[in-house]
Amino acid sequence: MRMNLRTDFPAVAARIEELGRRGPIVATIALTRTAKDVQAAIKAEMRSVFDRPTPYALNGTFLKPATKTSLEARVWVKDNPFGKGTPADRFLGPQIFGGNRGLKGMERLLQANGMMLQGWFAMPGDGATLDANGNVRRAQITQMLSQLKVQRGAGHESRASGSTRSNRTIARQGVTYFVLPNGNRGLPPGVYIKRRFAHGTAIKPMFVFVQQAQYKTRLRFHEIGQATIEAKFSGHFDAEFNRPRPGST
């Protein structure tokens, strides 16, 4: 979502010229304040349309303020390829435009190790433990990847190496993870969790592999942004336009 003064507010451009050197300052402040309103409105929309969105998702937009030399402000989703976590554009983009979401880090690891077909997606199953935001708990994912020997970095030391120590660790945890890349005996492709109890065992899918993770458009990013611009910009511009300058009477 971009706000360009000369494109979106041509009538205001004439008022700016009347102000002389003060004009670009007034416009810059009004554009940036409106962009902040847009960012807040989109965050409110996320809370409305998503089920318990995480703080990471709610803070998934960035704001580029206007400057005196570039009378344009921009609000968009973060695409930080070098930051921690999945870039916001990978999971918010499909919510804005529809279509398949991007692969998550866990899915890329499973595919790189031949445990999930290329281009498929992992959806939570009955064996997944969800956190307060409705996502699979990171600790369980770490434990799963560690047992499957695809874990990168520190985590649960329960690698299924076959050693006596490894077997003791897994036995203590009481759970075993295994993968069926192509499914087997009526079980769909996925990652399964086997829990041991005093009188037997139970197997449930932690993740089920599917060919598509299709999203319908849910986040009305551009609609909310445009409505906010139309509602807020004029007020910000007039307030700054009419603000008494130091030394004036």
C-alpha cells in the first residue's frame, strides 16, 4: 500500500505549493501519520479475521515514512530473508492475495531429507500439541526433528541414532516419531507420533502431508488501507497545515 501525494492527492499538491518551503514538511508529516494509521488498522483487521494471531504475525508489516524529497509513504509486509523466523510475506501474502502459502522451515528440512515430497505441505494432525495461538508448539517440532535426525542447532537430545543412550532418552520421553512419505496401509503421508502407555500404545498423525495449502483471500489489506487513507489523511494534513508555527501570533 503506497501513498503518493501527487498521485493520490492531486488537489493537495496545489496547497503545498502555496506553502512554499513549509509545504513538503506538512505533507511529509501527514503522509507518515496516515501510514501509521494504516498499519494500526491492518493489525486490527488481523485480530478480527485470524484465529489468535501471534505477535510475530501482528508485527509482520513495515512502514516506510515519507520524506521531504520523496512525498510517498508505504506500508507492506516484511520480507526479511535474513531475519529469524519465516518472512511475513510468505504467510501473509496468500492471506492477502489467495493461493498457496510458502514453505515453512520445517517443511524445507523434511523435503531436503527425502521425508516429504517436493512441493507438498505439512498440516497439523490430531497428534500435534497446539499453543495458545493455535500453532504446533515449537518444543514438539524440535523434539520431532531431533528424533528424525534433521534438527539444526540445539534442542531436545533425543536423536534416534540407535545407541543405548538415544534409546533410553526416547524411552524416557515416552514418544516416538516416524515418517510415512507415501503413506502406508490406509494411513496418509505424514509424520506420526507413537505414544507408549502402561497398557499399550497409540499412534496419531502429528502432521499430514497434502499437495496444496490453499488459502482464500482473508486479509483485506488494500481495502482497509485505502479506507483508512480516505478517512485520516485530510485530518492529518489540515491539523499540520493549521498548526501555529514557533514565533507566530
